[in-house]
Amino acid sequence: MYIRKDGYYRLAKQRGYRSRASFKLIQLNHSYGIIHKNDNALDIGASPGGWMQVTIDIIGRRGTAVGIDVLEIPAINAANAVTIKGDINDPAVRQKAVHAIGRRFDVVLSDLSLNLTGDASSDAVRHLSMAGSILSFLPELLKEGGNFLIKLFYSNESKMFLKQAGRYFETVYTTKPKASRSSSSELYMAGKGFIANGVKKP
Ligand SMILES: C[S@@+](CC[C@H](N)C(=O)[O-])C[C@H]1O[C@@H](n2cnc3c(N)ncnc32)[C@H](O)[C@@H]1O
């Protein structure tokens, strides 16, 4: 089957990024300032490592980027990159990630995608249920005041997720970066200023 290679695909090759998804993170971070220099960042669903490459460029040598994926994440040539093969639903895998830096993360990213069945509405619902699980893991992964970025797929139910997630952040943004294919219903939610107990200060 012939797959048309788009501009971001070619640009990723030119710049040495492992996936065109790298440009989504570059654009999202440029707009919303989610990751900062010296941050410790957790990347959920990180393989093949395009977001990790971008994250390492932003955090510099003093921060650490930890990536988790059920698939192997090909080794990243940076002393401050840690890769973990495992399922984010597994408490031991989450513990290993926190253990790698000895505290909760400054920023948690999730570009996680499930294997698609082809039924768009059931795929969206399955993805949202996974997103709900990731949200419930944040108190053990993300420091108070930290930032969060997650991929969602647009559906009526995604609005409910955004409402629920909104309680746990000072500010929430939803957006579709330019590098996201227009044919895809994906969107990203950025939450800034994590509030673990969900109670905003008056
Ligand atoms: C779109 S890819 C991520 C691409 C990545 N952001 C990059 O730039 O290279 C989504 C990833 O989510 C992973 N994934 C799916 N379910 C997962 C789970 N339960 N735990 C960890 N990773 C998972 C998949 O294996 C896949 O590699």
C-alpha cells in the first residue's frame, strides 16, 4: 500500500526525530509552556521516543526524562533519559518511574494511543476510559502545581472528561496542534498547576 509521506514526516527525518509527533509537542509547548528547563518529565506511551527527544532538548542536562511504553523504546543517547518497558496500568511500573527520580514529576505527558478497532466511537470511549485512569494516577506521579498534557479523541464523552479534569488544574487548555493530521479527531488537553485534591483556592 502506498502511504503518502507528509511534510512533517519528511521534516522529522531531516531533523533526526523518531516520529512526526515530535512537532506536535514542539508546537504545544511553544503555545502553552508545559515543559521547562531542568524539569523532570514523565512520558506515558513514549515509543518510539519522538516526544522524549523533544523533552530532553527542553529540559537540558539537569532534568530527567522517563518514558514508559508497553513496546520497547529504542535506546536514547542521553544520560538523562530513562526508558521503562511496561503498562502504565501496572502499579509496579508507575512506582519504577517515580523511583527513577526519587520524587514526583514536574510534568506528565501522555500521547498514549490504544490499538484501534476501526469503530471510531468505541475507540474514542476506550481511549477516554484510559485517559480517566491516567488522570487517577496523577496524585502518585505529578507534583502539586505540576503540568500535564494528554491526547484525547473528540467525542461527546470527551467533553465530560474535560470537565472532570478541569477540577484538578488551575488552568486547562484544549487544542489541536498544526502538526496533527486534519483527518484525525485527536485533540490535546494541557492542564497547568495540578491540584491533587481537586479543590481550587477561592
Ligand atoms: C502514538 S504512540 C506515541 C508516540 C510518541 N509520542 C512519539 O513521539 O514517539 C502511542 C504509544 O502508546 C503506547 N501504549 C498504549 N497503551 C499503553 C499502556 N497501557 N501503557 C504504556 N504505553 C501504552 C503504544 O504502545 C504506543 O507506542
